[in-house]
Amino acid sequence: MTSLKSSLTKKILIAGVGNRLMGDDGFGPRVIDLLSSAPLPENVEARDIGTAGLTIATDLIEYDLVVFVDSVNIEGEPGQLHKSGIMVEEEEGDAAELSRFTLHEVGLEGLLKFAKAIGALPPRVILIGCKPKALGPSLELSPEVEDTLQRAADMALATVEDFLQNEMNKNLEG
């Protein structure tokens, strides 16, 4: 019972990254729309962070796992999904360099480097990315990206379940 309770106290954020006004760049926020209507455990938050830039960095310290959902430039066909763990390498001067940008000019990589530099990076960070087809002024997603929304939401939920199961197993072993 204690192991289940301690795994449920782990705070998790599923964060949709992107601009809803720029076609397929709105993929992340649209996945969050789906998750917002799903029953989530009380320790899991689904949040549309849009193009928040560095302003979200200090919030990340509250979480044990953050799953970012975003449009990413990957190989393959539009609508292809990719999931990967993210390791953030801090380079000399990263924080100073990033702090010179306006708060909205920093992409996900910059946000993560800044969060690490200020000690706010969560222990585990996952990216669920979708190859975009059209990035330009539009409120609509391309059909290829639209068709992946539910699969991406399911992938995010499975990632959360796997994380919680692994945490529970660690507690049972320890």
C-alpha cells in the first residue's frame, strides 16, 4: 500500500507546446485539448503551455516527470509520431546566453537548457513529437497531423502509466 501511495505522489505534467495559430504547430495544444476531457489521476496535470518560452522554466521544478508534446522536425512522413527521452547537456554560458532572448524566442531546447541551468529541470523528461506538414498561418491542422491526435494522447497516457508502474516497482524493491 505504501508503494502505491508514494508512486501516486509523483507529480507529472503533460505539456502541449506550440502555436494554435500556425497550422500543425498547434499539435501539442490540440493533444492537451483531448487529454483535458479525459479522466486523469490527481497527480497528473495536462497543460497547454503554448509558446511560453522561459516563463515556464521555474514551474518545472514541481514535477518528477514532464512529457512534452510538440511538432518536431524529424525524418519521415507528416503525421509520424516519435517518442524519446531527453537528456539535457549544459554547456558553459547557456543560461547567460538564453537570458538575452525575449521570453518567447526560446524553443523547447532552450527552455530545457535554461531549466537545467537554474536547477529546475525534472529528473525525467520525455518528448512526444509529430512531424508537421504545414507550418503557417492557419487555425486548422493538416489531415495527416489531425489523424495522430488520439494516438499521441494515448502515447502520453501510456508514458505516464509506465512511469508510475516503474516508480511503484522501485518502491517494492527498495
